[in-house]
Amino acid sequence: MLPPYHLKYRAIQNCPIVQAATAYTDHETGVTYMLIINQAIHVGGDLPAMLLNPNQLRSNGVIVDDCPKHLAPDPNVATHSLFFPNHNLRIPLQLRGVLSCIPTWYPTTVELETCQWIELTSSEEWDSHAETFADEEEKIEYHLDSIPFHQDRSIYATASTVPVLHYSDDLFAKAVCSEVLASVGSSSRSNESLRNRIASTFGVGLETAEPMLKATTQLDLRNVTHPIHRRFRTEVAQLHYPRLGGIHGKFHTDTFFAAVPSLQNATMGQMYANDLHFSKFYPMQRKSQAPDTLVSFMQDIGIPSDLHSDDAKELFQGRMKELLQKFWIKGSQSEPYSPWQVRAKLCIREIKAAVRHAFNKTGAPKRL
């Protein structure tokens, strides 16, 4: 379903996600390219133009300068174009009214097979309603405010946005709705004064204070070089719950299925297990509830450092992927048709055996 921007308009139903192509010719070189749009929403033949969100292009490495030159702060610097660094290609944008556009056309079969393909958007699954986008924007905002530039730090960010509306049979692509989203990371720190303070406080040498400093540094670090003129936000998702480190924090997860519903109508559940024979089980009614069980696990036990699963989409895509990124959990998947690589499956097998033994011994109904 494609939701409209105004509540009085009815949503378009059953829009398929497609990979689309449109042809573009560079007027300077005469070379024709196939512009590939992945994760596009096809709305049929009623839309007179393709609609591209600039941030979805940016997340795929395309440099988007959609500000017209006459509106730019410095017209000499503005390009009003799309630039593809990997191909060293710049496509100038044109104005159609107030919209920035690219003249393209419906490609022929020969053009599709012979022309160079250039991807406008990534082929990875796109979630336009991800709640982590706002969290990442807020996170980078106060990180940039609090990290002093004279320290040995590197800041790196990625952008991401909302979906594409696609119609492959017209002349124009226009940019709509900019929402910059980003993530931030920092390198290891070096703080001579803090190391000296630790050495003085605990009466140890500088060589001993250095590993103590590294071991007690939190994942999110704030410090300032100037007087604080406003309050810092306290929203740091990774510090809400205790973190599980070492072999205690490396967990495997898998989904357990049952033929008979439980008393709470649960027909499946999510199992979490580590190499120390610790396991935790959460009943579910639908596979889409798997991310909710991870939240419950973090509240009950803590944040795992690693989470390994099979290739079930609900265990590493969508909201589950957002949670892994938000709480800095390293996710990994087993190879196809290799169930022995997920320890949680062994735990499920043992639970099934114990349940069968309990049923045979007590004669209890299976719904229990």
C-alpha cells in the first residue's frame, strides 16, 4: 500500500516493489546509460513522472546537489546535478517549474543489454517507517556538539530516507522530501590528563593507568573544551541496559514452532542461547514479533554483543536490523542449509525432548 500525503486522498493499494530502468544520454559525450532504480514502488501508468527521493540516492553514494544555482548561497560552487563518484559521471538537473528533473526515456531491449548500468538506489531492502532514523539524527547532533575536534577522532556517517515512487515510461525525475539521516562513530581516545589523574588517584604508574582507562571507557563518550551552555540530552540507547561482554554476550537465536497452540494462542517462540548453556525462551503468535523478543531479552538479561541467526528475514532485516544497529549488536547469519551453525537449534531440540518426556510422564494436554 502506498500512503498518500493528504488524509482526504485514498491510498493506492497493492503496489509492487520492482527494479526499474530508464535511459539517459550524456549530451557532452553522447553515451547512453541505464539508470537503475532498486526498491522502487510501481504505481502503474497513471503517474506522469518518476519521483525520486534525494536521500535514498545519497544513501547509495550518489552526491545530490538539488539546489538550483540561482538559489544557492554561492552560484559559482553550486552544480545542480547528480554526481556518481564510482563512475566519474555528473548528470545536470533541469528545472520544470519548481521541480528538479532529469530528461529520460523508455529504454529498448538493445539498450538494456548493451548500455552501462548505473544504480541510482541500493538493492537492499528499504524501510520508510524505520524509527531509528530520528534516533540516529538526534545522536549525531549531540555527538557533533560534544566531541572536541583537537582529539584523535574520526567521524563517519551514512544517509538514508523514504521510498521511491516509480513510473518507467516518462521524461522526468524530481526530488521530493529531504530528511537527512545519519550514524556516527568515533575512534579510540587519547587523554593524557585523565590518565595522569587515574595514576595519581590509584597510586599506580602511567603504564598501568592506560589499560585501566581503556577498560572503563563507555561506548558513548562526551567531553567538552568550552563551558557548557546548554543541557546534554540523556538519550543513549546503548546505555539503557547492561551490556553482556566476552563469551557471555555472544548469543544465537532461532524460532521454535509448535503444531498445537498454547493457552495464550502462541504457536511459536524465539530462543536465545549462548556457548555457556544459558538459554531464554519467549513465546510468540507471529514471526514478526521476533524483534519484540529481542527488546524483552535486553530488558530481562542485557544487551548481547553478538547475535547469530539463520537467514530468516525477520531475524536480520526490518525492525530487527534497526534494533541491532541502535544497540550496537553485531549481527551475523549462518550459511544456507547449515542449521548446525546456530546453537539455538540444539537448545530447541533439547527442549522438545524434555517437553515430550513431561507429556508422557504426566499425561498433560499439549496446549500446556
